[in-house]
Amino acid sequence: MKDQVKKWLESGTVDIFLGMKMVDGHPLPHAFTLGNISDLEELVPGTVRYPLETFAAELAAENPDARIGLAARECTQRALNVLSLWNQAPTDRIETIKLNCCPSPLKEHAACSYLDPPEAGLFKKHFGIDNAADPEAVARFEPRERFSRWMYEFQKCIKCYGCRNICPVCFCEDCSLEHKDLIGTGQLPPEAPIFHLVRAVHMAGRCIDCGLCEEACPADIPLRLLYRKVNAVVDDLFDYRAGEGEQPPPFNIIGERPSLEPKPMENGSACPQR
């Protein structure tokens, strides 16, 4: 990986390579350039999960001619696809070095979903369900029991914004989660469940299931399970999976929108109009 980055910088393939550099024993985001090419000796291999694609999008916006490189797992590439479709990142100026997916170094159930989706640990930990092959296993719970369980999870939130800040596809300049009339500030514990329901709706059709939000959550809220559910609804209604292909997102008003006609259900009937 270091040799590849060095070749890219020396040949002008990229002007900047975004990676993690070891500083005083801690891996931190770093911009490697031809001017500091010796820093490559401190380049951390692809064992640290961090959304460097968000930095790539910002650098590309500020430097229209810059070519940017970064290492990319499957989730990184999905995030870049989403950012491109939302006109947030010019993927034609971003070069990637492909990395294998790896388990999370912090939380077992935050590992990449594309290794073995969905992980048994995720359901077992939060709902006591062993069948990892059934992503709708939670639906077997009675509605009242599901509501009580999620309220319990939401009330653990300390509103640290870690889930939003680490998310590679959160790019709104004016975040609704900080709107004083919607989300009160200075409250501990914060009002539940408004914070997470607002964010869940916002992530519908955008979440690429990288698991970083759940990994960052100090309260261990099963955020990934929540976002998987809203993504499943988007998939059912619009046949859309975030980060896969070049199909325009159903909620992106910038580009051409797909039809809002609901998909026919399996029995031949259609979902009720809204």
C-alpha cells in the first residue's frame, strides 16, 4: 500500500492521499503529499475504520483541480457512490486503493455487514434472537414490546452527536438535529425518541450500513438495526439500495427522480397511496 501511494504521488496520479498516520501512538487522519512523502513511513495499514471519504469530498469542493486518493473498503466505495449521486463528491477525481473488509476493532457487532449480513451478534445482543439469517426477526415481537424496547434504547442517548459526526454520508450544512425548536439543547437526558427518529428518517435511502455510528455510540444503542429497518422500507417501496449502482436516490430532488409509484406487493396488489 505504501509503495502504491508513493508511485501515485511521484507520478502525479494523485496530488493528495488521505490516510491514517500514527502520531504519538494514535492513528490520526493525515494528508500525504509529494512534499511530505517521507511521512508514508507512518502510514497506518487499513486496520483503522474512519470516514476519510468525507474529507475527500470537502477537499475536492475546495480544490476543483485536485486529484485525491484514499484506501477504500466496500463501505467506503458505497459511501462515495452515495456522495456522488447527491453531488457531494466528484468520483472522477478520487482514486481508491481497494482494501478487504475487516471486523471492527472496538465492537464485535459493528463489523462490516457485507462479511456475513446480518451478524448473529447484533440480534443476539439486543433482542436475544439467534437466527441471523432472518433480518426481519425482530418483527416477530409484539408491537408493544418492540416499542418498549426501542424507547429503552433511545433513552440511553446522551446526545453526543457521535453517530452524526462519524457518518460518511451526513453532509447537510444546516443539521435538523441541532434545530432548537425540534431538538432541545442542554437537556440530560435528552428528549426521547425524537432525536433518533428524526435521524432515522433522514438516513432512509442514504445509510450505507458501515456500522460506524454504532461503533461510535458510547451508550451502545443498536443504531445499525434501526437504519437497516428504514432502508428495508425504502427497498420495498422504491427498489433502491444505497450505494449500489447509479440509480438516483428516491429522495434526491437535485437529479432526476424515479417514479414514486409504489411497487406491487407479492400478491399482486399495490401499496396504498400516501
